[in-house]
Amino acid sequence: MDTQLKGKRALVTGSSSGLGEAIAKMLAREGATVIIHGRNRERAEQVAGSIIQSGGLAEVAIGDLSTNEGADAVAAAALQSGPIDILVNNAGATSHQSWGEASAEDWLDIYNTNVVAYVRMIQRIVPQMKLQGWGRVIHIGGGLAIQPIKEQPHYNATLAARHNMSVSLARQLKETGITSNVVSPGAIMNPMVEEWLQQAAPKFGWGTDLEEIKYKAVQDLIPNDTGRFGEPEEIAGAVTYLCSRYADYISGAVLRVDGGTIRCL
């Protein structure tokens, strides 16, 4: 399937590792020029270099999106070589603090990092999309926005805010040729999750074999119809579809990629 992304320019925030890296690499394979963003230049340049070595096109934008100055620097670097057609707001932080542990300052800090940082990039990138009459804004949300748990309430709330603001943006962008959507991942396997599972296994009695640990963790923590964790490439595929011309008629939507973890219509 031709996603018709050749010649498009995509800024993927938080793409120097993890889920953002997987998204950027898939968009690059589909012909888009990707701007790799991170706070660490060496890591961002490594990702960009691997894309270029594979025949893709990549640039780098460095900055801390939790500050206005950092967002200014990232936007300036991303727009230096041309307009941005696709903005994937992916960068953010997680926290496992409970109600009794997360202070008001913790709430403010994670809201700034996970929500206001998204707003900063929307304000700096979307206006020039309007001049082109076409664009894609993809926000990475999460199932905890829809069905929050008792733990990490401040993190859950930031995901809900991302979902809400994405729909509001879609309404604001009516008939501009720009769409705004959410990709809502379930529990996605990555090195940090794998490390946490191995550390938590003795507490939960999940055994010592990694595959057994993963399976039992799914049953105990995130029961879903596939019986497994998701993979970064599965989220990247959903993002790529929403960026394509085949998704012209999709805006204000939440695309859940969670194996059926969230059970609501």
C-alpha cells in the first residue's frame, strides 16, 4: 500500500529512543523526511544516522520541550529546511507515584511535560501547516486516559488531557485540510518495561523465565484479547496509517492499539 508520504516532512518528538524512534523509522521507510527530536544530541544523531544509512532522510532537532525556549529551538531547527507536514507529539514522562506520594508539584511538573509541551509544539508547527492546506497532528495517548487505575493518578490525568485536547484541536482545524487524532497504545514492550518486569517478578511470583514473566504479567496486570504486550512497530503502523492520505476522513478520533485491553464501545 502506498501511503503517499514521500516528500512529506515529519517531526516526531521524543524520537531519539523507544516508541518515538520506531515511529520515525517507519515514517522514513515510507519516504518521509523525519526530524529526530531529543534532549541528547548524540542519541538523536545516532537514530538519524541509522535512518540515513538505510536509505532514508533524517534531520535532528534538539531541545527540552518543557520550556518555551526549548520548544522554540526545536521548532526552528525542524522548520529550517522546509515546512513540517506531520507533527507526532510523542515525547513525555511516566511516573509510578501513588496518590499519597505525588505532591502538587509533581502534578504540575508532569502536566507541563506531558501536556503543555504538546501545546507548545502545536502552537509552533500548526500555523505553517494552515498555509499549506494540509497536515497531520498525531498525539500519543493511552488506555489509562479512558480507564484510569488507582495508581499514578497524575500520569493518568495527563493522558486524558492529551485525548481531550486532540479532539478540541480537530474541531478548531475544521476544513483546513489538517487532521488531529490520538493513537492510544496499550502496554508496549521496551527495554525499560522488560527490566521492570524482571525486578517485579519475585514480588508477584511470576517465575524467572522472561517469556513466562511477560505472560503472567499480562494476565495479572493488563488482561487483553491477544494475551501479550504490544510492540513499538505496531504503534508505529497505526501512526503511519493516520499520517497517510487514506486517513483523510479521520479526525478527532482515538485509535486504540491495545490488544483489547480497554473494553468500551
